[in-house]
Amino acid sequence: MLFETAESTILFWLVVGAITMVAVLVHTIRSPKGTLGFPMAMMFALAVMHIAAGVHLIPGYFHQYDPYLNAIGYTRDSVAKGLQVSTIGFVMMGLGIWLTSYLSDYRKVEFDMQRVPVEFLRLAQKTVLLIGLVFFFGITFVPSIAQIPTIGAVIVSGKNLLVIGLCLSILRRVWLKEGMQMWQIAGIAITIPIANLLGNAILADALSAIIIIACFWLAIVGRRFGIGRIVGAIVLSGYVFLFLSTNYLLVRGQFRDVVWEPTSTFSERVDGLVNAISQFGPLSSDDQKQLYVLDSRLDQSIYTGMAIEKFEAQPDTYEDGATLLAGLFAFVPRAIWTNKPVRGGSAFVREHTGYQASEETTFGIGPFFEYYANFAMFGVIFFSFLMGMFIRYLDLRAFRALADGRMNEAIPLMSGLVALIQPLANASSLFSTFYASLIVGFIIVKFMERYLDIQLFAEDKRRSQKA
């Protein structure tokens, strides 16, 4: 640890993380190269999964009093070590984002009606939004579709188009002052977590979607409001998030009992959600139950720190790049790569922390844990930096394509970027979803090229004018 006490170390790295987050926010919004907000979304999503380390700074909080947390077997020192490593990775990711902007030869291209005709943007936005709604509600209310080989991957990746459609709706409203009002766009966005709650009571993907949409909006309008107002809005949004997440986590068990009951009807699920919301109460640092649920679900530093301690005792158990290689080549079928690594989630946590995680419980490991498990501190520094560069590079390309009206390039790239905003996914899951989203995006654009290819649109318009 950097300091002698765990509390001092946690406080220091939380401050460093906050400064890094603000620096990335200011850089991307003010960048002359442009942005669609995906680097900000990645940083926000990762920050959310470490924010609860702060509960260990509250006087009188001892996680050992909670049977579940005590059974995990971590200490406050574990949290401090894990947060230190994760924040260093967080900072390196921010540096990767900045360096890619600095080295890029792109110049910001403002949205221009000569490059992107109004009629074309309207048509593209409506098409993408409609397709996204079909995919999203299909996978939400018929989750068994996801289990069908190949088709399931297509449907799961296709739902990213709803997020892209809402982003295009924001662009149309801000740029053209037409289309859906912002409150209507926000209303549709809110249906994403509500539908996920009623469909499967799992919110991870919905949270990422909301963060992406919010960051896209910030990227488009950020300069108008000034950094001070934006930081204030983020602080307020953070409080609202903590209020909703804390209260939901307290009642999640009883709500899931309703949703996961095979015979439960839609009305019963709605009643269960209403009943859960009725139990929401104010946040309080004196409420130990609130602190326990935050620590258990929004403190990824726990498992990273436990892994660090285990590697210190058993230095010959590193992955040595095996899981990262599996992620990079996730597109290779297991029929060809017969010994392709499969460890992730609960199995990964058990092996590298010693905690006997239940197979029935979903455990996300996140990038910093996995990078450390492969190459220790070097892995965290190097691969976090590369990931920051990769996200920013794709973000720049997607921005330029969208500003030029090249939807046949922008939509697949944005679909892939949406897939990358998974703060708890292991490399194999992350990149398999990324590759699938890119492919599905290109396929959909090809099938709908009449509505999404600006050259074909221009040719059709010229023909109609001649006629």
C-alpha cells in the first residue's frame, strides 16, 4: 500500500480517480478532434464499480459484522491494495485516451447539412431506433432466444442498436431542433432498466446503456454548459444513482423471487416492482445494511485486493496471458481451438482469490483484476493504457464517420463500442461480444443500406428530382 493505513490509501486513490475522471471529461468534451462520449462512458462505468470502496472511510463501519461479507474473507487492507492497483489502471486508461487524441490526425468536423442531409438523418435515426426496439424487447421478454447458437448472439448484439438509435435521436434534437423532445428520449431510455427489471431483474447492461446515452449527450452539448455545471450535474446524478442502487439492492432478493418464478405473470412482476419501490428510503451513512450492500456489489477492489494477496503468497499461479489471448482470439471457435481457456466469473474468482464463490452467483471480474492476474502490475499498466487507446481510436473513427454521414461505418463502430462498455466482463466475454456486435452491425447496415447508405440515398434523391 502507498500509506501505512488502509484508510489513508483508500482516500488518496479515490481522490486520484476522481481527478482522472474529471480530466478525461474535460479533455474529451473540449477536444478539437471530436468525440461521441464513449471514452467517458468507459471511465464512468469502471468508476461506478469501485465507488463503494469509500464506505470503508465511514467511522464505525466494519464489514465483518455482515455474515456474507465476512465469509468472503477480505480485510480493509485488501480493499486498499485492490483500489490502488485499479486506480493506477484507471489513470493509465485516461493517459491512453489522451495520447490517442494527441497523436490522431483527425480534425473535428462539425455536423453539416451539406454532408448529412436532414432527410437522411431523419430516416437513419428512425430506422435504427425501430430495429433496436425490436431486438431489445425480443431479448428482454424472451431471454431463451439468447441460448440459441448463433441466432442468440445476433439478437443480443442487435439490441445495441436501441442505444445507438437514442443517441441519433439526441443528435437530431440538438442539431436540427426536431424529432423527439429530450424528455421523450429520456423516457424511452428509462424503459431500458425497467424492461430489464421486469424481464430478468438484472441491471448491468441497462446501467451501461444509460451511461452511454448520457455521455453521448454530454459530448454533443458539453461545451454549451461549461465544465462547472457538468461536474455539478454529475455529482447530483451520482447521488441519485447511489439512492436508487442502494435501495434496489436492499430489496433485490425478494423482487427476484417474483421475477424468477417461472409461472409469474407480467402483472405480478409489475406489482413486485411497485412493492419494491415502496420500500425505498433515504440514504444514511449510519444505516449499516445500506453500507453492506454497497460494499458487496459496487466495490470491485475487494476481489482485486484478495487476488493481489494470493499472488504475493503464490507467485507461480499467474495466468501469463492465457485469458487475455482467449479474449483477443474470441472469434476462433472452440472446435478449432480445442484448449481455449474458459475461466471467468465464479471460476476465476475462486482460483485467484481463494473465495469459494457459488456457481449460481454471477461474479464479474473486470479488466484490472484480469490484467493483474495475467502479468501483475505490468499487465495493469500496459493493457489499461492499450484499452484506453483502443476505445478512443474507435470513438474518433465513429465520430468522423457520423459527422460525414457514413452510417454504414458509424453504426457498426458504435455497436462495437457499446459492447465494450462492460466494466465487469472478462476479456473473452468482452471481445466475443465486441466482434459479434461489429459483424451484426455491418450485416444490418447491408440489409438496410437503402436507408443507411448516404450515397444510395443521394442517388435516389437525384433520380426522384429528375423524375
